[in-house]
Amino acid sequence: MIYVCIPSHNEAPTVGLLLWKVRQVFSAFEREYQLLVGDDGSTDATSEILQPYTRALPLTVVRSEERRGYARTVESLLRLAVERSDRPKRDCAIMMHADFAHGPHFIPDLVRHIDGGADVVVGEGGAMGEPSRGLRMLRRWAPVLLRSRVGVPGVSDIVSGFVAFRLITLRNALRAAPEPMLRTDGWAANAELIGLAARHARRIETVATVERHDLRHRPSRLRPWDTARALWRSRGSLHFLPPVEGPATVEREVELVS
């Protein structure tokens, strides 16, 4: 089973179409899947948009009436995937965004790496079509700000939000950490999650993807300077993460899939 985990806040213009595009991917890529969408206190029509899809797709919506934040939403979806799985050594969870930043057509590539023995697969890709020069620079340099605190050999895009996890790896990471597991938010939470999962992974791989910011139907919620400061402050919460140990190996898929 493949659990596609999609955190969402006020993404009414895109979330429904994204779900349908994921469905199209799995129509050709014949694998069992479930869609887990976290509606994090949306105040637009996200809830109404999602409702009919629960009858047409294998979809579960986890709704919070008040906004809890990106990290809490992501963790709740991943915990639900772990709870539902009866084959955690075979099943996987894929985390992706609801604003079209991550293309569903990359899902089969991530899954094939899991099938090939990887425990964590990070989709790495630069921002395409981002109109803000400040955000383009921040997206490029954000991994550098955290690299000394969350070092995963072979993974350069440590803040990627497009990641596949073998569920046994996630289960072990959740069991080893207090609740909540993620103590940071935003891009820092992505790095924290990858770092924690890497501690329990025997094999970590990356796949070249494209992060599309020009398909977003709303202005970015990020402010470059505020986000950079938040990333810098988060370093204090990430110092506990040790380097990856043991027989973990890293491979990289270098061909860019369009």
C-alpha cells in the first residue's frame, strides 16, 4: 500500500485537481494506494472541495478546526499511515504538497526506489517559476543553513517536502522520539523529519524532481527574511540529531524526469 500524505491549508483552488491527477497516475501505475489529506484549519472552501472526493477516491480527510501548523499536520498524517499499515516493511508513505509544487508524475519514481530497497527517498529539485528573487535565493540556501545540524550523507536538499518513507522506518522513528516527534515547523520540520528517519534507515536515495512554484494559485505565504530567521533559530532544536550511523548507503538518480 502507498499512502500519499498531503498537508493542506487554504488550498481550495488546487487540492481537488491534485487528487484527481494522483488518481490518474495510479490508473497507469497499478498499485494500491490511499490518499490522506490534512485540512489544517482551512478558512476557504477546502473542506467543501474535499468532501465529494471522499466518495470517489480512497481518501481520508483529517480535519483540524483550528490551525495546528505544517509540522503537526504532517506528523498526524504519517502516524495515520503507520497505524493503518499491516505490512510496514513493504508499504510506504509519500509526503507532498497540495499547491502543485510537487508533480504527481514523480510518484512512481519514488516508489520504484522504495521497491528497490531504499528506506528513505528524497525528491530533490530547485524551485522553478518562483517570481520572488528573495524566495529563490532562500530555497537555494536553506539546506546550507541546516546542513551542519541535520547531516544526511548524499542528501543535499535536506528541506525537501517531497519524500517517500518505508513505513517500518517511520514507525521506528516515531517510537524512538517523544510525541510530538517534530519540534520545528516549515522547512526546518522537513529537515528534522528526514534526519530522524535517516537514523533508522539502512539505505537512503535521492531522485531528481522539479519543484514548480509557477503553478501555485495563490501568493507565497513565505517572507524571505522572516523564513531565513526562523530557519536559523530552529538550529537550536536540531542539535540533538546525530550523524547517520551503521550500514546506510546513498545512491542518487541523476537523470531529471520531465
